Amino acid sequence: MKQLGVLPSWQFVDVYGLDHELLSLVPKPVCAVLLLFPVTHKHEEHKAEEQSRIKARGQELSPTIYFVKQTIRNACGTIALIHAVANNQKKLEFGPDSAMKRFLNLSSKMTPDARAKFLEKDESIRLSHETSAQEGQTEAPHIDDKVDLHFITFVEEQGYLYELDGRKQFPINHGPTSSETLLEDAVVICKKFMNRDPDELRFTVVALGKSHEL
């Protein structure tokens, strides 16, 4: 976030548990929730069924939701970050030379597929992604490595909870929510991911919350 020129008025924090007591420790308000989960056979089956059902029945999508497809391998964390920031631009603050703000301004009128192509050519975001990956505590996977963990983002837009997954064909509308209940409503969906793979332990949740340290 910092390398991309997003000022620290909002920061990502770990969500240590999904019960009420631990959720109460997350700084409020929350404007985005990110879920890291394993891409298993059960998940892929659900994904295919969900997208077929939505194509058949349709869904209400806000015209202002920002969505970008993922065409770069092993860049789901960066895509999730873009989704979190892009859909909260009115709340977040940006530095004068923010690479993220520049990318969002230039891609605002593009289709999700065109944004993906534009991102492939954006050197500032690519370099920030690589630098951040190298600063982590574990070795970052190579772009061509097969990785079975994936990041997605939940945001509130015009009173609805949206799941934004660059591997899916479109955003998923999970029903009503609010800026006050986003965290709790997103956690309900996160639990569904976990319940589909009860033998899996590789789930992580982080929230983009208002910083109270400034």
C-alpha cells in the first residue's frame, strides 16, 4: 500500500478469529475484507455451479463496482489489493505521485478484461508487487510456480456485499450489507468457504480498517 502511494490513514490488520469477541478487536470502521483460501476441487466445483446459476438467473450489479480480471499468475494478492483500494477511493488518501491512483484513474472506464491487459503492462505496480513479495518472511513463489492458495476481496458498494475474485467471470453479489456491518457480513461468507473444505486449515482473513495511530 505504502509503495503504491496509498497513505496510512487506513491499514490492513489480521483478523485472529471469526467469533464475535475476536472480531470486536478489529479497528473500525472496516472498508474491505480479504480472504486467503486453498483452491481445492470442492472450491472449483462450487465456483462452476455458482457462475452457471448466476448466468441463468442474473444478479444485480452496481455500475460503480470496480472489477479487474486476473491474467497474471501468482498475482492474486495484488489483484485483491487493487479491488480493496479501487472500491474505496473516496475513503482512502493518496500521495501526489501514487502509482495506484494513476492506474485507477487511467483504467476507470475500461472493461475488467481491458484492465487486466493494462495491469500486465504497468511497471510501477509490478515492481511494487515484486518488492513487497521479497520483503515477506517466506520465500515468494515464482510467477510460473503452481500455487493453490488464492486471495479474494469483499467490499460494500451501494448497500451490497460484493465478492471480487479476479479468477471469476464477474463480481458476486452476496446481498445487503452496510459500511457498519461489512466485516461481520463478509465473515459469514468466509465461513462458507471454510465449511466447504472442513479438513483444510489454510485460511487467513485480513481487514482494511481505519488507522487510529495517526
